[in-house]
Amino acid sequence: MPSNFREGLDQKYFSTQYKHFMPTTPEGWACVLDRIRLNFEDVLSPLSRDSLILDVACGVGYLEHYLLSQGFQSLESIDISGEQIAIAKQKLTEYGVDFDGRVKFVEASAFDYLGKSDAYDVVVMFDIIEHFAKEKIGQLLGLSYTALRPGGLLLLRTINADNPLFGRSFYHDFTHETPFTPDSIRQCMAAVGFRINKLDYEKVGRSERTLMGWLKGKTRSGGLRALAKLLGIPHAAFAENLIVVARK
């Protein structure tokens, strides 16, 4: 039984929140994988396929699907929600991805698990740091730094508060606590000791190919370009997320 309200939200994250947003079609799932490719392929491609990779807050298994499809062989994937892990295994099986012996799924808190090793080549934290208060974020980043071998990489994705419309993404989830701008994420990385290799607005590729989806996308893009010009900001700043690659 959860010991408090927040713990209950975390443990039941899929059934109380994410099931309403998870893609329902293979094409939708493929779009999410494509976002990973667009933003991180240049960093992941040169790595040895035997690199030890830790996925913190693995969710429903997008990263696992992508990395396994690229030939990576040694993943540890943790999530505080057993629900999420169960869905991840279900979706990988559904899409014919063989993860047996290649992915170690563990139901665990990131704060507990990150202290167990200092030999990871890559630590990935997608869509997690925004769920914590500032002190906890500092602790989490510090633990990630310690968990990496010298020269290891931290890959981050988090909500982009540079986006004038960021509240639409940030406040739809009651467990979100801290949004980031490029300046604030740079500040946090420097405080922990990371050297930033890449800091950018997330690129988003194809969307599900329906006529209505295409029309909505064109209309939205045109409206955002006009608003960006009015506000004097780059159109890219309307990205939902920031992506970061940092080296220990």
C-alpha cells in the first residue's frame, strides 16, 4: 500500500495518467521512436553495442524498443511503477522485440538504484526531472554523475519552459513540479559537474498520417510561426521538450 498520496500517484502512474496519452496504433508508437532517433541518433550511433545503459524511469518501453532495434545488448531499465514496467514488457512483446537477456527491468526508486554502480556508459532520464522539486533534482543529477564512468554520458529530455505555451504540457500532469529553460538546465548541469555537449529544443518528425492530422498540423504550425514572429522568438522555441546530452 502507498504510504502517501504522491507515492500512490507514482505507483499508479499508468492507470491514473499515462494510459490517456500512450499511442494506440503502431504508427503512433513509431512516431515516438522517431523522436528518439531525430534527437539522439548522432550521440548513440557511435557507441559500442555492449555499452552499459541505464534507463531511469523507463515508462512503457519506448527507449528500450529503440535501443534494441539499434543492436544495443546491455540495458538496465528502472521505474518506480510496476504498472509501467508491466506495460513496457507487454508492448515490447506486442511489437516482436526480443528483450530477454538484453534488458533487466527493475521496479525501484531512482534515488536508491543510482547508488548501486559507478560503471554506466550512459544514463538516460527522459521525462522525469520535471516531476521533482529543486533539491531533489540536484540530488538526482548528482547521483547520475556518480553512477557514470569517467567520460560517460547523461541523456535528458524535459519539458521546455521557454515555450510560451508550456503550461499546456506542464500542468496536465499533477506530478509535475519544476519546468526548465535552456538557461536553468545549463545552470544545473554546471553545478553538478557535467559538461554539456548538446542542448536544444526537441525535434519532432512525422505524425500519424491522417488527413485531419495533416490539416491540424499545418494550421498549428502556421499559427505558431506567426506568434513566434510577434514575440520575437525562434519558431523552434515552441517545442514541447528540451533535450540535453552531457558528459561526465
